[in-house]
Amino acid sequence: MLAFITTQTRSWNGSNIDAIVDADLRLGWQATEALSLSLVGRNLLHSAEQAFIAEAWESASAIERSFYLNATYKW
């Protein structure tokens, strides 16, 4: 599954968050009827992006590119 994510430019209290286009990818394999494996990559088009401005902190928060493996076993 490939998903493209788009956002619009947003502003809050004088700070701006730029519009972005990014992508997430999930590659999955049903190894057996009970076992499924997948590799997931998030925010693949940018190494880090400003996602929101938190009220509790003066600086903006960034979400970095990430990868993970997932295994699900059903019995």
C-alpha cells in the first residue's frame, strides 16, 4: 500500500507550517494463514518535517522519517 499525504500551509500565533506532500509505504506478506509480516516506511519524501506547533513548547515539533517491521501471529 502506498499513501500520499498532503497538507496546506497553516499558521498559529504568528508561526507558519509549510504545505507538504509526503508518502508512506507498507509492504506486507501473508507467510502462513496465521503469520503475516510487513515492512513500513513513514514520511519517505522528507528526512524530517514540521507537523504541528505545540502550545506547551516554544519550538515547533518535527516528525522524522521512520521504518519498522511488523509481525502478527493469530492462533
